[in-house]
Amino acid sequence: MNPSRAGFSLVEVLVSVMLFSIIGVISTGMLTASLTARDINQASADRAEMIDRARLLMREDFGQLVNRPVRLSDGRNGEIGFAGSTSGLAGSTGRASDLTLIAFTRAGRPNPGALQPRGSLQYVEYVRTGDRLIRRSWAYPDRQFETPASEFALLSNVDSLDVDFLNLNSWVTAMASGSDQGQATSLPRAVRLRAEMTDETDLEFVLLTPEFPS
């Protein structure tokens, strides 16, 4: 055989191309599977973090409830310190599409060194807007129209949402506490929030209040 004419035959070239193609297909499949697994793991981690953060914040909120009526945004004195209803509260602030489920005042808001001109009380509303549960809060409990609100998404991808309140020894779907005649004079002993997510999983939070007997 003449060395100057040595090389690969057509069959050898075709076999090499076929092998490289197979290796490429396998590598692409493995890379796609790895990226998909990474996205799934990240989504699971994000969801677990969201649930843990919501549980912690809700436990702090309802664990420091105070039965203190606040002045309404139009300047009138309020008579209800806590209100909640699974069908929504009337006359709450926010957009027309919002459904305010719970409104309350809580204590324990830190103010190190009294640097801010406020106390430790905070007015909070739990609002469902679209597929999210929003925690809407104001820096001052006796707010005015221009008092800005802060919003934080507790849960997202919510399909349905219900709240119940432990009044004495019974769970009720609506409750109000305050000084107004006909209202309960004490806060609920516990708040139960149940959410059905869009992925058909169920979440349930049972949160004790200072009224729960020790």
C-alpha cells in the first residue's frame, strides 16, 4: 500500500460520524435531565422556604395579638381590635379585587433605641389577591390615608384559602373582638388557615394566640 495514499475509507468515516452522533445524543439527554432535576430541586427548595417563612411570620403575628381598636384612615375611632372572616371583611383598604381575610393589631415590633417615632404596635391585614396571600402592614396602627403600607407575599400559587377562629371551644368562620356591644371581648384562642395550592397539595397552619390557655 502506498503510504502517500493512506487514509480512512468511507465506511470508517460513516461509522465514526454515527458514533459521535450517538455520543452527542446521549450527552444532550444527560445534560437536559440534569438541568430539569436542578430546576425541580430549586422549585422544591423555594417552596419549602416560602412555607417556613410564612409559618414563622404568622406564628409571630398571632402570638402577639393585642385587642386594641385602631383609628380608621378617615380619622374616626374604631371599635374592633380583631376581625376575621373566611368570606372577607367589608370596608377594608386596598384594591377592589382584594379579599381581606384578617385584620388585627400586634405588639412586639422592634424599635431599637427608639430611633423611629413610633411604638411597638403594628396594624396588619392578611389579604388574598389573585393567587397570593399578602401580608399588608402599616408602620403606625392609627394610620391616615397617606400612611404607606408594606406588602409581603406569604404564599403564592394559592387555589383556595379558608380561615377559621377558635372562639372558646368552637371553630367559627368569622369573628370580631372589641369594645363594641355585641362583639366578643376576647381574642380568638387560635387561628387556622388552610390553603389548597395549584399543584393540588394542601397546607394547614394552626396558630395559637395569647388567649390560648397555658
